[in-house]
Amino acid sequence: MTRSIVILAGGLSHERDVSIRSGRRVAEALRGQGLEVRVHDLDPTLLDDLRRERPDCVIPLLHGASGEDGSLREVLAALGLPYVGARPDACRLAWDKMVARAQVADAGIRVAPAVALPHPTFRDLGAQAVLEALVERIGLPLVVKPTRGGSALGVTIVTERIDLPGAMVGCFSYGDTAMLERFVAGTEVAVSVIERPDGALQALPAVEIVPDSGNYDFASRYTAGTTEFFAPARLAEDAAAECARVAVLAHERLGLRHLSRADLIVSSHGDVVFLEVNVAPGCTETSLLPQAVEAAGLDLGVVFADLVERAIAAG
């Protein structure tokens, strides 16, 4: 019997276009495996369509809150529909960068010093005084980013104090809480983790990211030719093994399921520093998960078809 799959892509987040491109690519890969696949946007017709069609499995490839904070997956569970990816509680842990880093730090994973600053605190206590105190604690350079969100939207590397207020304003345009994190110089890599048919977790080869601009921002992520990737990453064997260990441990610690992608920095001293984890990795032409799948000698369609079967078996 041919499986019927619905891929959810689009939505109303700032990453809508990325999600649509991811959905299109995974749909093509699964059709190549003989599966019946339809891509559906996140709109008022979705639930009625899902109730009527009762697909065998749903694959959420939505980015931003709608696809990654667990709420949509709660609805899919309420409908009794199997889906690929993390359960709602795990999504909520991973979605908030400060919560996720606290969880992985408790497991012994290295993280950089950071603080979270809600917009009301920034406003009510006086922006200048607050920022002076935080710079004294964290030091420069530092990275300003929303505690929730992806694709480097609202992210700024700050090297001079004078640039910090502007970075905060830019960050708050994408979220109500900003995270200020000590900048760690080194090699930026992404390690994807997938669940194999036997249930074992497999860390795929690390993908090294070298943006032409020096900053892996939104444009560098999704504009072909603006970033050089190395898959596998140009790491010493022990550093590559440590990256794999950290990615799998983060996946386990956060209670994730089926697939994830950990973003890491290998410092100049060889330390592996955890940045964040993504429960709905992008699958566009320039995304990191498909590059890792290819570097591992695997096929993207086969990988997702296997995850579909695991999701259906789990119910």
C-alpha cells in the first residue's frame, strides 16, 4: 500500500519562503521513493483537509513559532495523526534558546556565557544602564539574538559598545526577548542527527560553514554562492567525534525525536561550544541537513521515508 504523506510548509513566519522551499524539496525526494505526497500551507483549510483525508503521516517543515514551539504538533496529536519530528514538550524546550542551553549545560555540554533580556526590562530600567552592566558581565565581542526564532533573523555580532543599542532594536523587531551571548571565535559547524530504522541515533558528518561576508546571516544561508560549505567539515578526527557526541547528547537531553540539527562552534582551543538546536531543520538547496545526508552517502528521500515509517509505528 502506498503511503499518503502531507508536508506542512509555508506559514506566516519571517521564514515562510524557506519553509516553502524545504517542503518542495522533501516532497520531490519522497515522491522519488514512490510515496503519495501533498504539500499544504498553514491556513484555515488545513484541519478540515486533514480530517477528511486522514493521511498516513504528516511532516511539519514549518519554521518559526508555528512549526517549532510544539503547538501545531499538539493539534496533530489531538487529531490522532502520526507526524515526523519532536513531541510538543521537547519542542518547547528546544524552541527557547536560553532554556535549551540550560538543559544541555546540565548534561555537561559547554555553552558560552549569556543573559536573556526581555524588552520591558530593557525599556523600564533604562537602556544605557542595562547595556553597560551586561557588557561588563559578558564582555565584547558578543552576539545579540532573539531567544526564539531561526535563520539568523535579528542576529548581530557586536564588537563595539556604540553598536549595541542598534543591535538590540533590530533583535526586538523579531522577538520580545533578546539573548546576549559571548562571541566565540572558531569554526562554525552544524551536526544533524537522525534516527535510524533500528532506533539508533546517527550523527551525520559535520558541515562547516564559511560565509563570504564573515557572518552567517539570513542572506548567507539562503542565497546560493554566498557561503562556502565543507561536508564533511575540515576538522581533526577528535574534534569531529566530539561534535558528533555533543549533537547526539543534546538531542537526547532535550528529548527530541527523529531528527534535529545542532549548531556548534569549535573554538581555536578545540573546545566544542553549543549554540542552539533546531527541531525542524531546513531542507532547501543551501540547507545543512541535506548536505550532511549526502556527505554520509545517504539519500534524502530514503531518510525521510524511514522517518515516516517510524512515526507511523509510534502512532
